[in-house]
Amino acid sequence: MLFRLLRLILILTLVVSAPPSFDAVAQGLGQAPAGLVADQQKILQSLTTKTDNFEKQIQQDAEDDGSLVDIRLQLEELSHQSLNSALAFRTRLGEINSRLEQLGAAPAAGQPPEPDIVSGERQALVSEKAEINSVIAVAQTLSIRISGLIDKIGNMRSELFRNLLTKRYVLSDALSPQVFSDARDEFGNFYKAVSSWLSFAFKFKFQAILAATFVALGLALVLLVGGRRLFGRVFEADPTNEDPSYLSRLSVAFWSTLLPTLAVGAFLGSTIFFFNYYNVLRGDIGLFLNALAAVIGVVFCVNRLTNAALSPRLPNWRLIPVETGPARWLVRLTTAMAVVIGFNYFLSIVNDKMGSPLSLTIARSFGATIIVGVILILMAMLRPFKARDGSWRPWPAWLRYTSLALGLFTIVAALLGYIGLGLFVSSQVVVTGTVLITAYIGFLSARAIGEEGAFANTSVGRWLSANSSYEDTALDQLGLVVSVAINVMIVLVFLPLILLMWGFQPGDIEAWAYKLATGINIGSVTISVTGILSGIVVFVIGYFLTRWFQGWLDGSVMARGKVDTGVRNSIRLAVGYAGVALAALVGISAAGIDLSSLALVAGALSLGIGFGLQNVVSNFVSGLILLAERPFKVGDWIVAGDVSGTVKKISVRATEIETFQRQSVILPNSNLINNAVGNWTHRNKLGRVDIKVGVAYGSDVKQVHAILLEIARSHPLVLKNPEPFVLFSNFGTAALEFEIRVFLADVMNGNIAQNDIRFAVLERFSGEHIEIPSTPRAVVEIHKPKAWPTDDDKIEADFAEQEQVKAEAEAEKRRLAKSRKTKKPDPD
């Protein structure tokens, strides 16, 4: 009673003194995130200001596709930042909701009021939650607004592309004599700009120009020479090879196009980079030089590809079986088409920068489109094949008509005023066609390398075969890896080029790559290439660390500690499974996969596992029991049912047993747990071997016993303790049966001991004239009806032979009866 009174007084004291302190706590709860709320409000206000500026910039740059792409990338970054602002309150909201659940709902009308402490805390939490929700609402609204601007930019860019292709120009102004005077003035202005820059550059930046040029040239030479040394024969065609394989022709065509093009691209790109680094380039000259580098790269690539595929100088290396004369014309026409398209592109950059009249731009594009159309028609009319009778044959119908249709389409589109459409088609025929053909040759090369035995016949495969220990199977697998690597390289290199040719900007590709790397949302699932690759890398590192730790533990720790082989195997397996499982979990976490979702999936599959995979689970649990209890270990000689042999491997699902016939038997672990298993070498290898021997009735059994015991004791593998034992086991139907029982230190040598003892028994019994009887076998005589005698002499000869056989049988019976009478009688 006294304790209850003291407890009541203590509670009343706390209640009276608590309101001021709890009010302070409630105020602290309301003021704790005030700094976070203020910071996020400032961030959102800054993002809103940037969004307003970008919205105005969109209206200003509505006709500039590249500027719209840059604005879209920056808007996507703003959207990401606004979502991060909303996510900053996630932890605090979780704490508030959890505390509100603990406090419960406010008392309804008519119920006793709750203490002021609880109501004050609830009110502070509710007001704080409302303030946070208002900030989150602003962030979400801003994110929705930014998404709308991004969609608007996409629609504007689509409209620009459609206008480019469908806009019709008046050709009368473009074909007037005024165009020639405009072109002359344009060329004069361009010449003055370039000459003024050259005079400035050679006067003040000459050393920087030389340094940048030589560094870029050195980089290109390193790439070219390194490529030649690395790829060797697949880089250039061998004129001495009269009949190159299809794979060799594909490889030469692909690599002799790709590597020199990369070298030229490296030279041009590094030159421009170092020119910019040393401030050699002016704004307009930089644009001109970039355009010129792009033109040179495209023309060089087209020329290399056509020469590699058609090979006018080496007919045996051609991928397309055309004649030499048409092959030369195809190379010239294709290169000319690339030059026309590249020159037109370069002039378009010059016209834009110099502010040329529209009529000059129309005339330039019109001429380029007509020339490309004429070249396509000439290529279609070419007869590249020669029949057996010497007549020339045209291209296949589908290819010929496609080329004619494209050429006529560009010419007609240009004549009707749709110059943008015609020029776009012409450019795609040259540039996209070159990229697609090169990529197609690369895919064919990858497929040819991936075929069985193909990689071993390549120069690289032959070098690896001669200078390494790779076998044909390993080289074939390496060929598959090389094939996959080539395919991936082609996709990564040529897909962005094709997208750029079809009107996409580098910013588009950058945005897609960023989304692919950071994650693509499909419903509630986020797929991230970067996360997946990170998870794979982490798992591979964990796997190899586990294997290294296994080897170190087994070879350095347990081997030095003289740990039993079976114990070492069990520990090594347990460490391996634990390490791989841990590496898998860490890899899954690194990949960004929520393990709780996997737990849900595992729970959903538990019923199916219980019914469909019960045998697998049973074997798995049995394997764990075997590794823990160790009723047998690796190296033991066991007998499981009809299977007898040496244990080679114990895994969690099955156990591998090698019979004495060298046959590997895989037994499920549940069979070894649920059934009887004999282990000859469970605790040690000591074991008994039995040899049965039978002697004829009438033999001296004491002498036989002494001889057998002497033979058993004299064998070097037989142990002296326990000593050998000879048992007179039975009176058999045909012999007196004895059994030699010997103990061996290693029962695995039982066959050797049995073999030696049996040879010794035969040798001693022969010397002591002790007979080992054999079981008589019944002879079944088949009586056939006698044929009608046709020869009297033959009948007499057969009768004499039968009488002789009977006489020999009677003599044998008398000899056996005589020998039995001379032997001692059997003891009673």
C-alpha cells in the first residue's frame, strides 16, 4: 500500500511539472526541420526561376534544333533536382507518421480530454507535416511543368523536321543569273576570312600550329601502326593468296575500312582539339574547320569501304563478284557522290555563317541533289557482271530498280521544289548507306568468326595455338567471345552514327544513354544498365575472392595443420557456398535490386517449391547433413546399394562416386541419407579380406589348413595383428571348403593380396599334389536320326572310332579308382 501511494505521488509530480518541458519539446519538433524546409524552398525558387528563363529561351530559339536539344537536357536536370527536393523529406515524413500512429486519433466529442502534452505534440506534428506537404506539392508541380516543356520541345523539333522535308522552294529565283554574282561575292568574302586568319595564325601561332599538327599526326600514326601490328593479316589483303577464304575477305574489308578511318578521324579530331587548346581558331574558322574535317572523314571512309569491298586491284579479294572495269567505275561514282554531298554540307556551313542569300542556298542544294540523282541512275545502269558467253549482265532487278527509284526521286523532288527532301534522301543514301554496309560487313565477319573452328584458322587463332596452351575447344569458345565483342562494338559505334544522320542531335543520344545508364522505369521496375554491370562486377570480384580464400585456406592453413582430407573438403565446400551466396547478395544489392521484392517472389514460389521441387530441396538438405555429419568423406570406399567405389566429390545436391571400372556414378544425396551405406574406410583403412578355397574329398585337411595359414602369414601386406585365420567352413557338394581371412592395413589393396594368395595356393597345392576339384558339367547329347548309309567303308571307320572312345573311357575309370584306393580315408 505504501509503494502504491509513493508511485501515485511521483506520477502527479511529473504531470504538474511536465507541460512547460513538453511544450518546448513540441516546439523543437516543429522547428527541427525548419532549416531543411527553408533550404528546399530556396532550391525550388531557384529552379522555378531557371525554368522561367528556359521557357523564354524556347520561344527565342524555336527554329534552332541544336539549341532546343540543349535546353531539353538542362530541363531534364532541373526535373531531377526538383524530384530530389521532394524526396528530401521522406525520412522526416516517415518519422512524423509513425509518431502520429503512436499518439492515436484525437478524442471524439463526449470523451474525456487527453493531456495537453499529447494534444500539443499532435498539433505540432500535424502543422509540420502540412508545411512539408506544401513544399512537396510545389516540387511536384514544378516537375510537371518541366515535363510539359520537355514534351513541347519534342513537338517543336518534330515540326522543324517535317518543315525541312516538306517545305517547297521557288526555283525561279535560284536559277536566275543573280545567283552567279552572289556566289562570286560569297567566295570573295570566304577567301578574305580564311586568308586573314591564315596570316594571323602563321604570324602569331605558327609554333602552336606545328605542335598541334605533329601531336595529332603522331596519335594517328600510333593508332594506324598499332592496328597494323595488332591485326596483322586482317588489315591488308595478301596479293600472294590466290584463294582467300570468305572470312579473310570479310575481315580485311571490315578492318581495312574501320582502322584507317579511325586513324584519320583521330588526326582530324585531335588537330581541332589542339588548335582550340592553343587558341588558334577563330569562331567562324572553327566552324569551317569542323565541317571540313567531317567532310574529309566521310569521303575517306566511303572511298576505303568501296575499295575494300570491290578491290579493283585484287579480284580474288572482292566481296562482290563484279568485273574489274565496273569495280573501278563503282569506286569512282561512289566517291564522287560522297564528295558532292560533303562539299554541299561544307558550303551550307559557310552560307549559314556568312549570311548568304536564300537563292544561293537553294541553288547549291538543287545542284547537289541533281548530281547525286544522276550518279544513282548511272550506277543502276551499270552492267558489272559478265556471263559465260561474254555478254554483260546488269545488277539484280531489286537492286537496279531501287537505285533507279532513288535517283529519279531525288531529281523529281528537286525539280518540284522539295529540295530539302531530295537533299535529305541523297545524304542518307551516301552516309547511312556507307555506315550500314560497313556494319553489315562487320556483322558477317563476327558471324563467320563465331562458327565452329573458324577462329582457329585465323591468323590470331593460329598465333594463339602456336604460342599458348589453348586447345581447339578453348579457341572455339574464344571465337564466340570475339564474335560477341565485335557485334557489341558495331552497335555502340554505328548506331549513334545512324541516329545522327537521321536528324538526331548528340544531346538526344546523350539523354538516351543517361536514361539507359541510370534506369528505365517499366511500371514499378527500374532497369539500370550501370546498376546491372556494377552488380555483375561485384559478383565476379566476390566469386574470385572466394575461390582465392578457398585455395589459401585449404593449401596453406589446413594442409599445414595436417587436417584430414575429408574435413578439408567439407570446410572448403562450406566456405565456397557461403562466399558465393554472399557475393550474390552483395551483387544484387549493388545492382539496385530490392531484396524485399525478392523475398515476396520467394514467398510466392514457396508453394511451388514445396510440391514441384521437393526432391531438389530434399537432396539439398541431405547434402548439408552429409557435410555436417560426415558419415563418409572424399576418398572413402563406400557401398551404396549396387554401387561400390571411391567418393570423389560431395556437393549439396549429389555425390560423385567413381567405381573400380572408372565409371562416375552421380547419386542423389537423399539416397545416401535414407538408405544403408557401407563405408570400408570410415574411421581407418584397416579391413579384412576373405579368400575361399576348395579341395577334393580325401585330401589331408590338416595339411591344407597349415599350408593356407603359412601362405597368409607370409604375404607382406597381411597384418600380424590381427593375425590371419583359416576357417574350415563347409563340407561342400563337390569339395571341402576353406576360407582364408586376412587383415590389411589398407583395404584398398585387397585385390592385390587376394591375387597373390591365390597364385601361391595354386603353386603350393600343385607341389603337394592337393587337388582342387571342379564342378562337373552335364553333357547334353543331341540325338539326330541317322542318315541312310551310302558308304560301307565310312560306316566301318565310324564304328571303329566309337569303340576306341569307349575303351579310353574305361581305362580312365580304372585309373581314377586305383588312385582313390591309395589315399587316406576321410576322418569320421
